[in-house]
Amino acid sequence: MKFSYIFPVSLGFTDGIITALMISSYLILNDRSMPVELALRISTGSAAVGTFSYFIASFASNRAELTRISKHMNPSRPSGKVSGSLLNDVYLDSLVGTVVSGASSFLGSMIPLGAYSLSSSRLIVLVVTQVSLAILGYSLSRTLKSNSVAWIAGMFAFGVVVILIGLYVRIIA
């Protein structure tokens, strides 16, 4: 994977999976049915929100960094105003990351929702979802050259916490 895609892919998949779990955990754990159409609608909504949030955060962060660097490189121009090809690069970088993050969010949402709408077995959904989070944690640990056990355990624990919160808030009952 291209190193610049680590952030949008990891954010998209994590956001998609946990948003889907938050919204649907009450349904899943109480053996209520979920049609494929509802799974697609929830995944689309999750991807739309995640996409918008990613673009705003990415563009703001990249633009702020570009402005900061501009001020350091050209102290005689105190405003730090940036234009031209560098600003276009910021837009393009944010847009590409947004598309990658949105697609990852949709696919991440479809992991628990698709598994549930196709199987209607809460055990399968929980196993598939937790294994997906663990695989994501492992992949991140390998890419970032960090502790695999910590990443896997953290992602697994985070999935359990989100399921418990989703049971409490009962978004879809």
C-alpha cells in the first residue's frame, strides 16, 4: 500500500466498521432482521459523513501546514498567504484521500452489515467484525513497524466497547 494512503484507508475502514456497529448492534444482538437495502443505506450514510469529515480535516490540516511552512520560508510576507501549484496540490491530496477514505468507509460498514443481512447470525457478525478489526490492527502494526499484539488487542477491545455503547444507545431498535 502506498504510504500516503495509510491514513485515509485506516480512518475509512475503522470509521465504517465502528459506525455500522454503533448503529446496528442492538438489532444484531437482539436477532432482529436487517434487509440488504438497509445495510446499503446505513453504509452509504456512514461513507457520506466520513467522506465529508475527512475532506474538511485533511484540507484544513494540509492548508495549515502549508501556511506555517510558507511563513517560515518567507518571513517578509507575514500573512503566509499561499496560492498556486502548492495550494492545488493540497486540494488534490485532500480530494484523493477523501475518495479513498469514503470507499474504505463504505466497505468497512458493509463488513458487519453485509455479514448480518446475508447470514442473520449474530455470532457470525461478531466474529467477522472483530476479526476484521484485528486484521486492520495487524495491518497497521506491520505498516507502522509497531507492536502487533497491542494493535490487535486495542482494535478488538475498541470493537467490544462500541458494541456495548451501541446496545445502550439503541439507535435502531
